[in-house]
Amino acid sequence: MTLGFVLLVHTAFDRAEQVARYFALNDCPVVIHVDGKVRQRTFRDFRARFKDEPKIRFCRRSRVEWGKWSLVRATQVASERLLSLFPDVRHVFLASGSCLPLRPVAELRDYLSTHSETDFIESVTTDQVTWTVDGLEAERFTLRFPFSWRKNRRLFDFYVRFQRRIGLTRRIPEGVSPHLGSQWWCLTRRTLESILQAPDRVQIDAYFSRVWIPDESYFQSLARRFSTTIESRSLTLSKFDIQGKPHIFYDDHQPLLERSDCFVARKIWPRADRLYQTFLDDTRPQARRSEPNPGKIDRVFSKANERRGQGRRGLYSQARFPAPGLENGLTCARYNVFSGLEDLFEDFQPWLARRLGGRVHGHLYHPDRAQFAGGETVMNGCISDSASLRDYRPEQFLTNLMWSTRGERQSFFFGPNDRPEIGPFMARDPNATLVIVTGAWAVPLHTSNAEFEEVKAEAARLQRAELAFLRELRLPGTAARLHLWNLADFIAQPVEKIQNFMQEITGPSPQRLTELPPMRDLSGFPAFLQKLRNAGMKPQVMGDFDGR
């Protein structure tokens, strides 16, 4: 039995030449179709390389465009020429210039000899298709697609919506059962000739010329019409990512390709020298082969697609900057945010650092600069303390800090005097633990020596900012772990409340908290709040200090 190959080539001509010569040396005739968009001089030079090779021929060229009928037409022309020039061919294998045989051609020929009447072509009905990505399934057969999806996307989408709105549909020709599948097939001569010489081919071709992506449906549907035995699978290993684009195989994929036991793979990177040297060498030691089974490596590609779609938790980059709601976690690690405690206790930051470990920063969103722990001006990952850089993308400042310091728990302070844009992000982040004592910002104002009018104006400003932050925390979708008290409730039992959130952060401890940093002097604080009320500013977030 003779096996023939049809090669569709549009680029990487040196690699296509290697593969074509490999097939010819193994007594397999090859017909090459070169895309009509390739310059005539390039085509002539490429064709001239095979002038002394009788088993490699070329066919009439046509300009090929993705998703259009031209790709099917190119396959038809090349197949007709192969069948007419080489009458002893019994199976035709369709491949591209970026395909690479993974097993010796002799093994493929022997395999096809034991399946002499079998057509290997993925062919499934439209109601069984689950691999279409951002595309049409049944409608590709009932609507018209005169516009290019790649070149005229707006016209394409408009015409699809227009046809749906007015109920315009096409009649599927009699005897055609719509099927879909991989473009890459291996058909028997009898089936392929039946498709190409069908009495109603003119009508069939006219119909499929307006089907969307006909290279995935023309041969797949007509093989069901003429074939006696179909194996609904491709002998070519071809994997796709979540966007429907083919995975590209590189040199380090060699063990993966060998494990698949497939006969051919696409799409191979043109500079994968090791792959071409290895798989085009029939003298290499052959492992024990089994039935071609791409499923052996499906787990690897599933994990790759999952990583490609979801990314790593909390990692943002130029290559993957997801739209809101599509993030795989807002940040990569747990962190703590404290609000008000540094105003209520003296030297609270060093005390907290001793208790928690990790890094305890100051106010990372202070208007003047990011107050990194230890007075640092640059953190891991070259993250600067510059306020202007931070405020350009305040959310990414935090996510980058968490990613660059992963493995080390981060804590920082946040208050109504800080830049507020980060507030909604922290509220939505399940990695955030927010410990908030509302109204504690009034304690430093109480002990300040500023003019009372200035104090009142500042108190009003800070209260507005804190109320806005509290409203964000009450919105649906809040996922942060929240410990929230007003000032009056907190100072009633400070040890118990600090014990509670410390146990959540560090884990249960058999020892109770006994030592706290000294609390600031609150004598006269209720009178200060009353003075604010008398002056027309109503304290709302401090709690009830009446009678204290």
C-alpha cells in the first residue's frame, strides 16, 4: 500500500522542505500547495529545490484565508493532483508545512495497511461538539458568512445578528449531515475520490463556500456520506488553547510528543532544531509503540490552558491583565490592615512587629510616600515608595508588593488620612484581614495644640473619609475578614478584642495576651467630643462616650 501526503505550506519553507523530502525518501509521494499570498519569486525558488525529486509535485496555487472556502479549495486541488499523478496511492494524509512526523513513516504505512478501509477523520455532529471556542456550531451551517471574521469583524458580527433577527436561514443540501472536526485527516482513496467526483459536487461546494470555517466541516460531513468505516479521530496531534489557537511545540516538548504515540504533530516551532533532528532520524532507537493516544498528554494541556486562562493567584503582568471580575484572586497571599490602633496606642507598630513577625509597614498609602517597614525606600521587586508611582495604579502597587514578598506576611496601617482609592479593592479581597477601630483618629486631634477651628475642620474631613470607607465595607461582595469596632466599644475591653484578631492572624495560642503597649491619654476626650458637637460638628463614628 502506498501512502501519499498533501502539504499546505505558507511559511517556514526550509522546514517544509525537510518534511517533504523525508516523506519522499520513504517512498511517499507528496503534493505541495503553496499559499497564493506568497511572493512569486519565493515560490519559484522553493519549487526549484525539488526539480530532481519525482515524488514531490506542486499544484495550482490559490490565495488562502483563514476560515474561508479558499482553504478547502486548496486541499481539493492538491488532493486531485495527488490522486491523478500517483494511482497507486491508497491513503491520503493531509498535513501542513508546520507538521512533523513523530514516528517513522514505515510505522504509519503498516498501521494503515491493517486499516485499509478505514478513514481517520474527526467527525462529530454539531449537538455533540464541546470544543468550539468563541464560535458558532449549528448556525455555521444555516447562516451565510460572506464577510471575513478576521478582516471585517464588525460586518461579520452585524450580518450574523441581522440574519438572526429576520429569521434568514439556509437549506442544508439533501444527503449532507453536518459534522465538525479537526482539519487534519487521513482518508482512503475511495472515500476521497467519492467526495471529489460526487455528481452534485457543484451544489455541495456552493453551499459549503458560505459555511463558516468550512475546513472543519466539508470533509468531515462528506466523509459520513461516502465512507464505509470511520475512526472519528485524527492521527495528527493538534492541541488548542482557551482562545482556540493551536499550541506551538518547542524543543523541550520532545518527551511529551514521544509519549503521545501519535504519528504526526502540529504546530512545530520552525526553530525547534532538536525536534526536527530527532524525529526525522529513522535510525534513532525506537521505543515500544502503542495505539496513537493524544489523551495521554491531555492532563498537561488542560493544566496549561487552566494556567493560561486563570494565571497564578495575584499575579498581574503585561501578558495577563484580566478584566475586573475575571481575576484568579486579587492578591497572592494573606495580609493585614490596621486602622485606628496606631492612633490609640503608643509605639504600636514595633509591638505589632514583635507579635506577628513578617513586615509591619507604616501607612503604605500616606499622601506623601509609602511608609515601608524600616524606613526603606525600595522594596522587593524594585517597588518604590514614590507616591506618584503608587497612585498611578494603587491596586497594582498592593498586588505587586504581595507578589514580590510572597512567603512573608505583610501588615500595614490605613486610615482616613490616606489615599482612599485602595479601599474598595481591599474590601473585595478575601486575602485581606481588616482590623478597624472607627473614630480613633480623633485621639491625636484631642491632644494636639492646634486652633480649635482647624481641629473641627480636620475632624469633619476625616469623619467623611472614614464614613465613605465604611460604606464600601457594607456593600455586597465584601470578602475581606473584618474586625470592626467603634472607639468606645474597643476601649471597654481592648485586651479581649486584640486577643481575638491576633489569634485569627497567628493561629490559636494557649497563652492569653497580657502585655499591651501604653494607651494614649483619653482623659477629657468625652468633653472634646461634646465641644465638637457644640461647635456644629456631629461625631458619628466614635461610639457612645456619654457618662464616661
